[in-house]
Amino acid sequence: MKDLQELFVHFLRDIYYAEKKIAKTLPKMARKAESADLKEAFESHLEETEGHIAKLETVFELLGLKARGVTCAAINGILEEGDEIISEAENGDTRDAGMIAAAQAVEHYEITRYGTLVAWAKTLGHKGAIAPLEEILDQEYAADKKLSSFAEKRLNEEAA
């Protein structure tokens, strides 16, 4: 990558790959959730994630690029760790607490990536890309806050 534009495109492809992987993982997490609220949150976030994918495809189109991902080792590792938690947790409440922690690791990764992409879009003058990327970023912050609320209000206590 010779300049910020190429780095920007690389990060777009990285997060596009990540969103597609997350979309494949969320249904499994919803099925494994003991808490009805957590199950609903995962199902709702799947709809948001599908919207994120569509918004990213719009950004690619605005830039005159084909929407395609590049392998994201970070998200693969985070999701693999989440799979371990799901398979190793011995009861539903513990699994739910672990899945919240794993989902928040995903959210924090996404927040980092989208925050960077918004800043770079502004620097590079990609005005049409800023709003969709900011919308996704806001949704990722909201998802993280919602997961924290579930954990702090009830699920951590039940797992304890």
C-alpha cells in the first residue's frame, strides 16, 4: 500500500470480509443463547449487519470499486475464540456471559475500523462515504452499549 487511499481501500475490504463473517456467525449465537433478550439482540444485530454489508457495497460503488473482502485474521481469531466459549461453557448462563464478551470483542474491533475509515474518508475527500460509515459506526456503539446493559443488569449475576 503506497498511500492512504490504498490503505483506506484495504480497510474497507477488511471490514467487508469481517461483516460477512459476522453475518454467518450471529445465527449460531442466537440459537445458543439461553436468554430470550440476548437471542433477540443477536437476531436484531444480524439485520443490522446485513444493512452494514449493503452500506459498504454502496461505498465501494461510490469509489468505483468492486465490493470484495480480504481475509481479516483479527476477526477470524475473535470469532474462533467465541466458538470456543460456546462449545466449552457448561451451562447456558455462563455461555451467555461468554457470548456477550465475545460479541463485545467483535463490536470493539468494528468500532476501531469504522472510526478509522470515517477519519480517512474525511481526509481523502470521500464525502459520499462519510455518512454511511458514520451510520454504521453509531450502530456499532449502540450494539456494544446494549450488550453491556444485558451483562450488567442480569446475565453476569446469573452466570456467577
